Amino acid sequence: MAKERLDKLLAHEGFGSRKDIRKLLRSCEVLVNGKQIYDPGFAVDAEKDNISVDGEEVNLHKNLYLMMNKPQHYVCSTKEGDHETVFDLLDDSLRTPYLQEKLHLVGRLDMDTEGLLLFTTDGELTHRLISPKSHISKTYLCGLEHAETAEHQAEITKQFEAGIEVGPEDNEQGFTAQPAQITWLNDTTAQLTIYEGKYHQVKRMFAAVGNKIVYLKRISMGQLKLDKELELGKYKELTDKDLELIV
Ligand code: URA
């Protein structure tokens, strides 16, 4: 683990700007492993070192949980390719070496999908939520290319509830989707809840009934709903209450 500047770490922990932290180092007792430090550039190992400010321990190992309203045209990847990644939407204060190594996505959304995307440093939570044994619900708002008649809507609802056969795509084999629930909002818009996360799953489920997704947005995971106040491309830290909705 690369070492990080003390001022950057403290800024990330909410102690203010780097300028504020220079002042803090002069006016407060900031200890690293029990030794008072005045140098804002002092190198700290976030994994091992203990930091305290006026006797209060700074918890550097606290997990971080973020909810983003992902916009279209951003890829869910850490790699710089032809497209910007969702990590490019994060603030500079989240670009510490520690977070660069630990912060990851809880599942992915396609480049043209919007909506609820979770980032965390908590590998255990991620494992629990994305392992094939996890059947956490994911609800999507789906915009369809072709209008569906009431009869065909009822037919699709029945097929999705029974578990529809989904065809292969790219290198992925076909599969039988787990039973899923659909609510029709109008003849081209529906809300679909699925309990797994296979490659292009929602798009492939609608392809299997002869339609095509033209707009897709994830609006909830488990009981956790996308915050309606969160603009596209913005993110916020999850509260403990939010977390209880997905654990
Ligand atoms: N299903 C899809 O087809 N795409 C997504 O991004 C998410 C679910």
C-alpha cells in the first residue's frame, strides 16, 4: 500500500481543505503513532498507522459507501479506454491511493443504462450482494421501442413470472431467467424487478419477447431506492439507515 500525505487523508476524513489542515497542524495536537506531526506532507500508511487529533482517534479504516445516479455514456470500469468511466465522476478528494486501491463497484450497469450504482470499500458487502447466491432484487425502469397491446403485456407478465428462456448474446450462453415481476406504466414503459444480474439481462429478457429496450434506469436495489434528489452524475454517501436496506 502506497503511503499518502497526512493533509490529503485528513481532508478526506472531513477536517477541511489542505489550508485548513495546515492550520490544524499548528493549532491542534495531531499525532501519528503517538508522535506529534506538524508537516502536512508527512507520509502515512492508511492501513497501519494510527492518527489522532486532540486525543480523538481518526478512523481511517472506516468503510465508504456511495450511491451514484449514473448517467449514460460512462462505463462501469476502472480502466481508461475510449470512454469516460464512472470513477471519473468522483471528486478529487476520493482519489487517495488508499481509495484508488479499495473503492470498487457493487455490480455494473451498461454504458447506456442510468441510475442507481453503488461504490464501496467494503468487499464483504460486495461479495454478499453480487455472489450468484445473492438474490437481492433490482428494479429497472424500462422504455421499450414498440408499444405493447394489453394482451401482449399480460402475456409478457406471465412469461416473466414463470421464468423466461433468454437467448445467447456475445460470448454468453442462453439461460432461464428466475421469475421476475413486471408492472406496466403505459404501453412502452414498465418497471421490472429481477433477482439476478446476468450480462445484459433486462435487454435480453425483452428481446426474448420480441421488443427492444431503448431506455433503462435502475431505480432500486433491495429496499434501497435511488435518491430522487440526486442529479445524473452526482453521488452521496449512504447513511447507516440506507445500509440497513441492503444488508
Ligand atoms: N440489464 C441490462 O440489460 N443492462 C443493465 O445495465 C442492467 C441490467
